[in-house]
Amino acid sequence: MAVGASLTIEIVSPERVLYSGEANQVITRTAGGGEIAFLAGHAPFLGSLVENHTRVYLVDGSVQDIAVHGGFVQVNGSTVTILSDNAELAAEIDITRAQRARERAEETLRQGHDAEAEAALRRAQARLTAAGHTGIAAH
């Protein structure tokens, strides 16, 4: 593909299409693989996603920040499709609610291993990071 070529992006959850349009790059996080960036000309790819802050770099130079909570990413030609179990645009995230969810999960984890609390913590961190909140505790 030509330098500067764009990608067609579709980010879909069971409730709605969160983003559909053109972008220069998408960065998301796969299970066991860490963060991965997709540019025009990327090899075909299929991967499962973990809770993360996904960034879509739009052709106008802005960034669409999205909290993605699991699902799959597929790259085929110049199309990147993210099918998420649940996803939220950064502008729609209730930061206070996400902070409270993080605090509850951290309190539960201080008392011992709890898989549900770990998942809740990952979701809260994805929300807060996507919304641009700093000072998130690392776990």
C-alpha cells in the first residue's frame, strides 16, 4: 500500500457500532501478545483482546480513545474490525464510577485472590486510561 494510505475501521459491540470510518493506525492489546499496532499494509491477523485502552488515530490527526473489554480483532487487507464483548468511547465514561469500581476491586484483592475482582480492576483501569485519567495504580 502507498505511504499514508488509510485503513477502514469498524469497532462494534453487541449494543452498537462505536466507530466506523477511516484511520491511519489502530493500537490495541491482545491476550498474551501485548499491545499491537495496525497500519495500512498489515499482514492478515486475528487475535483475542483483553481489557485495554484502544486508540484509533484518525486521518484528521485526532485520536478516538475507547475502553475495550475483551473480544476479537481481525485485519484483512485495509480493514481492521474489532468485535468487542463490551466497549465504551472515552467521552462516555463516568470517571467517578470507574474510580469507585477500581477502589472496590483493589480492596477485595487486598483480602486475597479473587478472579472477579481482578477482571473488575482491569475493566476500571481500561476505562480510566481511555478517559485520560492519570494516577492509576499498577497491578
